[in-house]
Amino acid sequence: MKVKVSLKDKMEVIVDNWRKTYKEVISNYGDVVIDNIKVSQILGGMRDIPALVCETSFVDPYEGIKFRGYTIKEVLDKLPKPKGANYPYALGIWYLLLTGEMPTENDVLELEEYIKSKQKLPQYVIEILRNIPSNTHPMTQFSIAILAMQRESLFTKELHNLAKSDYWKPMLEDSLNLIARVPVIAAYIYRKTYRDDVFVKPNNDLDWAANFAYMLNPYDDYIINPDFQDLMRLYLILHSDHEGGNVSAHACFNVSSALSDIYYSVSAGLNGLAGPLHGSASSDSLKWILSIIKFYNRLPTEEELYNYVNSYLDAGKIIPGFGHAVLKVTDPRYLAFRDFVDKYKLDSDIFRLIKLLYKVVPEVLSARGKVRDPYPNVDGHSGAMLYHYNIKETEFYTVVFGVSRILGMTAQVIWARAVNYPIERPKSLTINDIVNIAKSKK
């Protein structure tokens, strides 16, 4: 139980210092206007309106996602790695998101051991999953299983006996319990939905991410696959957090602002992640890649691909896996997956086509103009990675994404409770209100 004490002690100091900063910012700058809002932004999904606080990560237009100020490359270089592994412990990214400090090997090992003590899945959760029809979407099953565990929330049980300054403590404990169990839940959903319906028990000799790879058992051989374990470590780090404004993070954060516990909040975030414009983008990208290979019944030539992409765009369709709301360069997460392919010498028509698309699509999009970002994002590569390791059921990809994103969602919610972030309640307007305001401004 040592990690429970040391992590809480560390957070006590960090939270106390940050509360002072938070109060000073409100006191010193509370009346400062930081931006003007256009009607097009209000009617365009609040795009680019700086209205949220998120300490855990930030997307730099030219350097990509930064986890607590560290780039992807810095995170992969600095986080501790398991012995013999090429990629870090995935729980190391959660420690970094939560504390803002790069963990030592002992910090991560403590966390890993504590998580192992909490990963046993309650029998009622297994029974609930067994009673859900197997043709139910895996994201629905995932959300239901997490919501079912709400009955165990320490935050809900202790809420009315706590001072506001202590709200974050049971939220932290609930988050640890949830993080311990979600790979077990996700792996069982995979086994029952697509394979032999055999519950694969966690292997206590493996780290959190490697255990997830083992329990998924995509080759049905119950063999520990070091390459696949490294992929899962990388995948769970890269998808862990992405600022606070994306649908899953914001839905979770917003629900938690009503003092809903982590189970209600994360379930809400996952329901947002399930949307085709969010978490299922990687499966859409892979399906598009496979459709090109099927269309030619082989790998197309570069010229053929130029023609295919232009025809696709001429038909009014959007190319999946390319473009980003903030980035103006190739997504570093995409490049991290490409580096993995090179490191492990992965070879298939899918990876050859991805490299060819990397050359062709940006050129075509740029030539057409009016493209904010013609470069590939992480979804242009992530689905292919899972497909290569025999997880070919594309509907499940969002669940793997969800296991990772829960790291970011929980870290953000714990921080919200630590600084007593208020309930979110933005002002809404009718179209007539907007028109009248706009006319008065003119």
C-alpha cells in the first residue's frame, strides 16, 4: 500500500501550492479580457475560444501535444522503461499528468504494484458483461461496465462528510481503482465479443500496459508478445490526453463539475469518445486504407493513388486520418507510430500504402488550397498498428482508445476537485440574441 501514501503525500504539497497560484490569478487578473468572440465561433462549435483550464496537456501548432510541457519525444525518452522494453511504462504518463513531475523508476514501480492490488474485477461486473448481447457495440459494453461500478465510489460515499479542500482525495482513490480495472474490462469485452468468451486473468508479472496486451490475447495463443506489449505501451501513452476541449475530456470534466463521481464522469466521456467525429476516426481511416487496396486488389502506384485521392475529393468526401484542428505539421503521434514500424521492421501492403499516402495526400490537399492542415494525424496510423497485431475488429479500436484516454480524463478531474473548479455554466443565446448583438456591434 506504499504508493497510496507516497502519491497522496506528493499530491498534498502540489495541490496546496497550486491552490495559492489559482487564487492569485483570479485575484490579480480576474477582470482582464483575454479574447474577443466572433459569431462564427459561437455557431461553429466554439472553435478556438479560450474558455477552459487544462493543466495536463497542450497542443502546440508546430510541436504537437505536450504532456505537462514535454513533447512526445521527450516523454518517450524520459519516462522509465520496463527492463528489456523499448517503450516506457504507460502508467508513467498518468503520474506525469497528475503531478506535473517526471516520475522516477521507483515512483512508477510503486504505482504499478498498487494498481495490481486493485485490478481484480468484481464478479457482478463480469456477470453484467456476460448478460449483454455479444452484438452490442463494444463501446456500449465498456461504458455500461464502468457505470456499473459507480456503486463503489468512495467520493460519492464520503462527499457530504468532507471539506471541499479534501474532495480530490477520494476522487484520486476512485481513479486508481478505475485505472486498475479498465484494461481487464476492455480485454474481457474483446474476448467475449469476438473470441472464445474466456476471461483471461491478469498476469502479475507484467506491467499495466503489457498486461492489457496479454489479456487481449489477439492470437488466441496465451503467449507473451514483447513487440505487442511495446505497441500497447506506446499506444496508451500517445492517446492519454489531448487538452481539455475535445469531446471526451470536456464531457467528463463537465459532468464532474456537478460533483458527479469518476464513474459517472468517465462513462459520459466515453460516450462522447464513441462518436464518429472523435474516437472512431482511427477505424474509419483504416477502413479507407483497406478499401483502396481492395479497389486495386493490390498496392496502387503513386500515380494511381493521386488519381484515386483526387476522385475521392471530387465526390465531396473527406479523407480520414488527415488534418487537425490545431496542428500545422504532421502529428508527432503519427510519427511515433511510424518510428515503431521502422524499429520493428513491420512490413505489409497497409504500411506501404500509409507511407505512400503520407507523400500523396498532403500534396493533393495543398494543391487544392483552403486546407488548414493537409498533414496526417494520429488516426492515420493508429488503426493499422492494432490491425497488424491481429486486432482486426475495427469497432473495438475506440475501446483501446478509451483505456488510454481514461488516464487523461481522471487526471483532469482530480485536478478540478483539487482546485475546487466550479460547476460549468456558460451563458447560452438564441439566434435572435446573436443577431441583435452582432447588429449593435456593427
